[in-house]
Amino acid sequence: MGRGKSRRRGSIVLVVLVGALALAASVYGGSVIATPISSDPYMNPESQHRTQLEPDSFGYGNTVVATFQTGRFFNGGSSNIGWATTTNAGRTWTTGMLPGTTIYEGGPWARISDPAVAYDPLHDVWMISTLAIDANVSGAAVLTSRSTDGGLTWGQPVTTSTSSGSFYDKNWITCDTWPQSPHYGNCYQEWDDSTLYMSTSTDGGLTWGPKKTPGTTGIGGQPVVQPNGTVVVPYEGGAGIRAFRSTDGGNTWLSSVPVATVSSHGVAGNLRTSPLPSAEVAGDGKVYVAWQDCSFRSGCSSNDIVYSTSLDGVAWTAKARVPIDPTTSGVDHFIPGFAVDRSTSGNSTRLALGYYYYPVAACNSGTCQLTVGFTSSTDAGATWTAARKVAGPISLSWIASTNQGVMVGDYMSTSFAGGPLAFPIFAVAKAKTGTTFDERAYSARFDVTAPSVQQKVRARRDPVLYRRHTRPIEVEPPLPVP
């Protein structure tokens, strides 16, 4: 693959001043202002210029680090991975591109994809895990980029694992942030190669141990760590959501258990979505895992965002729906970014949810109105605030095209920082200028403890109305490069 024309701006760090906008977004009863936090600088003709999508984020203290694909290729991957960091709870953001990754930024790889971010407080290191893609458009390695100055600059990537001619996909990363844990400071990466694999670092991501597996197949494993050091990894596998765990700091991984079956409504307009899990953990060790699901809708007519919880990673509650809209509304909800405030626990656990939705599920590629929404809870999901519109509507013709549909991401993200402040991170697009896109990474800020001008919605244990048979993922063909 030729380099094409690219602007060498990855090493340039830009500071985005968004204080007034972020403060406006934090007024819970007022208007929400979605703020762009980065933009695609690459102009190589092989990818779709000015596209950013599929964000992840992590919050710790007053810092949030977000990361996202930048310059999306139609048949997989992107020109590079962008990042944006706020160290003052959203008043300003610093943004740039990871160095030493792809040929567009001084690295060896043709493309890159699937960014995920974590923080190791023991070693004071921020990390971004990425999937390196070779010239054959195959997932060839899992990389780890490190920052030792609070997420403001990034070093050359460390190779976590290299594929031996197989197909790596859907990597994820987390660290043990609990000082009371016997494995405090351990970091864990997950990826799949038909089988799900894990690797552990004990030195702030400088080196990574051998890949290990619980012997299960699936996709989208998202590890979280409980305060006692147990690592729980929910993933999409078989006919639903499953989870496996390690109780010894990643030395061994136990067999998986079922979390819940999944019934997912096919999202209209050829938008790329799937019921990949979004997982978080509270201060009492309760693990929350959310996904899109149509079980509560008559005839599986549209999706809700649903979730299940567990205190040990083995026994899981029946799935419950987030009551964003009535089950008769016809609104379609998908691609959740679920957040839990780790400083809270029990019945006072704070939850936040960013998500995409169509106001009308029965639409097509020309009429669907892609919109970003937000809701939150301060009582562990007993009640939720009335849904807030954050951004949109977005025309599907404005977002990057892929060989699996038009794309804002297989996932989005929400993170807590600065106490009760929740930051959804998401992709927003505006109309193209000629053939040039305007799809960028955005954020907004919500104080989930501020009074709401609208009445809270009480969660109900609605009956499951529909369950569709789903073939086990083991017998389906491998997914293309993300």
C-alpha cells in the first residue's frame, strides 16, 4: 500500500478550549452542548478523510482520556488512532495522534483499529490498546501505547502479541485500580483469534506475559477488575452474553458462564451495530454489563438498552431494561456506552449511559435520524433521569462507509471523572463538503447529581416479550476486520 499524501500532524498536540461549552453541558436542566474534541488530520486518498469513530475512554480523578479511529478505510481499520485528554474535568481537552503506529505516522503497520484505554495508578501510566492491521488487511498484532505524563504525550507502541498468520480482532484493556487488591497494578488485555485470549502486565504495560485462554470462543470481551482483584470478562458468545474470570491475577482463567440470552433487532439503514457488551464495576465490586436487546419489545420491533449485574462474575441477575422510552414507543436504542462511578457503591451507585437511537425504528438509509442520547441514575438503577438528546439528528449519508455498513462505531463510551461528572464520548457527523466527511469525536459533560427539571423514570422489571433463536457464534464465519 502506498503512503499517499498525508499531513504529518500526529506529533502536534492541540489544546481545545471548551470551558464554556462543557459548563453549559453540565447544567443538567439546561441545553446540552456536544463539543468536538478532535479531528482527522490525514489526507491519504486510500481512506475516508475527516472521519473519526468508535471511541473508548477511561476516567480517573479529574482526567478523562478518550481514543478513537481516525481516517476510516472502507474494508477495515483506519489511518491512525487519535486521542483527546482532559485533566481538568472537561474544561479543556488536549488532542493528538499516536506516534509510531502506521505508515502515516512513522510506524510499520498499514492500518490500525479498535482503540481501548486504561489507567494503571500504581505505575501512573495511561495505556491505549490497539489492533495493528497489515497490508493484507488482517489483524496482525495487539499494540500498547503508553503515556507517563497524564495522557498528554504518548510513546512508541509496545507489542503485546503478534499473530502467527491468524486473525486477531476486538482487543480490550483494563487495569487493577484498587489499592486493597492483591493484584493492584496488574493490567489485562483481551483479544480474540477465534478463541478469546488474555495477557497480563505487571510493570505498567512495558512488558506483557504469554497469551492465555479459558478455552472459549466469542468476540468483544471487556475485562473489568473487582476490588478483591478478580478479573471478570463479559463477552458476546454463543447465543448471548457470557463471562469468564481470573481469581489469581491472570495466571489462570476459569471457564465461562452464561450471563443472559440476547435478542437483537436489526437496526435499519445499514448502520453497523451488534450486541457487544459494555462493562463496568462499582466500588462494592458489583459488575454491570449492558447491551442492545429487543426482548422487551413486542415482535422484537426495536431495541432497548438492557443490563445484568453480578457480585462474583458467576451468578448474574435477569436482564433489566433501562427505561429510556416506553416499550410501545417505537424508538430504537443501540451502541451503549455504560459507565459506573467507582467511588460509589450499593444503593447509591451512580450510573450513566450514553447511546445512539433512532426516534423512529421503521426508517431507511434516507430517512433514519441517528441521534445521541444520555440518561443516568444515582440509586443503582432503581430510577433513571428522563432521556436527554445530546447530538443529532445525523444523516446516515454523512458517516463513514464500511463493508459491514455505515459506521459511528461498534461501541461508544461514557466515563466518570471529577466526582459526579459523566462524559459520554461519541462520534457526530455533519454534512459533507463535496466528498470530504465531517465526522469527529465529541464529548459532553453531565453532573448526574444536579437536579433534573424532568421527573425521574422508575425502572420496572418488565416481562421479556420476545426471544429469538440465535445461532451460536462458534458456527458462524469469522467476522471481517473491524
